Amino acid sequence: MTTRNFLAGCTVLFNAKLDVLNNIDTYRSKLGKLFIVDNSSTPNPLIVDYIKDKHNIVYIPLNKNTGIAYALNFACQLAKDEGFQWILTMDQDSCFVSEKIFDYDYRELVSNGVAIVAAAYVKNPNGKVYHDESLVSVKMVITSGNILQLEAWKKVGKFKNCMFIDEVDNEFCLRLKLESYEILMTREIGLSHNLGEKFSANFLTKKINITSHSPLRIYYMVRNTFYITRVYSLKFPIIILERLYTLSKSIIKIIFFYNQKKLYSKYVYYAIIDFFNSKYGKFEDNRQKA
């Protein structure tokens, strides 16, 4: 039984460039159907031209930025309606460097309560070795490079649209854990994934590489990390402490290494205010002018 019989795919785009086509080519042949959901304000001519002779690809331009959660839910529902049992979820800047993830017996994984099989993008992820020694059980995974069981997606309540972007994947994994689903990751690197822009900075006597994010991304990171802290701190205290530690490292990098500290501080302030006011969804641009 090939993966094309039960596996669909979703690639979420936002102002994508030419390299996205090469990325898609690393996995589209493994899929029964690929849904390309575009959050850009206008349709992408590169994608329109690319899919002309590819009958298993459906391009869906939403003509506005609806957020990662909405786009994923949109594609998941389409895939489930067409009878697929699993869906591959991909970012536009990710590609596969190994096809191992497509070789597992997914019928057996369903019977063992597995909701996600993820391709590792870092070497030797920590976790308990699964029955198949090429897989480990992990707490949470990023969205890109996941093969997600659609019945589990439906049962736990889909991705949260209110979060828009950032921590959407982690929050979803926590709900899977509450339902006793297993989340697995390959032990060797299978995915090439870009986590953000990088720049070099001097720290003491060393030069270090720092992954940077825009002020808007920092806003979502802060607001949504606080959200999952409020909802899940009693259920998963260790995981939440780890997420807060990750967030604190990002804030420290802003303080010591980023330019435009005043601008970043303003977005952190917006995030905290919106969290306490339970204001979620897409950030309102007019707040910048207030």
C-alpha cells in the first residue's frame, strides 16, 4: 500500500518565492493530493504556472492572511472529506532530505495510538525509543514535516484559529497528549527547515549566530506562550516551564543583540496587554498608530 492511497498534503504559503517549487518537488510524488493554501493577498503566478500539468495539486488562494491555523484546518477538512486518513503539513521553506518518513506502516501506527509522525530537523532528538527503533516518542513537534492522523485532528478539536501563528503547533500537541495520543519523530534528520533570519553578534570574546524574528512574530510568540501557560501549566508544568524558558531566551537576545529595541519592546507590551484582555486572532495594524 503506497502512501498516495491514504496520504494527502498541505503546504501553507505566504508571499512565497521561487525556491518553494523545489521544496514541493521533494514530497509531492508521495501524496495522493496536495493542497497548497496561500495566505498571500493575491494569487501567486509561480504556483499557478507550476500546477498546470500536475493533476494531484489543488491551489487555494485565500487572498488574505488568515494565519497558519486556519490554513491548516482548511486543508485538513478538504483531505478528510476526500477520504484521506493522514495529511503531511509543510511550511513553504521546508524540504525533505530523506524519504524515510514515508516508509512506515501507518495502518499499524493508527492502531498504536499515533497521531503524528514528524521528520527530524535536528540530529538525535531526545525521547524514548519507540517500537520501531528509527522513531522516538517526543513531547511536541513543529508543524512542518508532520504526517498527521486526520481522525486525531478532528477528535481533539483542530488547530486553534485564535492563535493565528506561533505556538499553534505546540498547543495542538498538548491537546493530543491530553487524549493520550503518541507523537513520534524520526531519529535522523529528514527535513531541512528554516527557523528564521540569522545574524552574527559578538558576545564576550566569541562571535555567535542568532536567529532573529520580526517584532510582529515576537508579539505572537509572547501572547501565545502566555496563553498556553494559562491553559496548560497545571497539566504539563515541565513543558510549560520549557516554553517559558525558550521565550525568555528570545527576550534576552532582543535586549542584548537586536537593533530597534524600542520597537520590539512596544510589541512585547502589546502582546501582554492583549493576553490579559483575552484579545486573540490577527494583530490589528492600527494599534501601531495608536
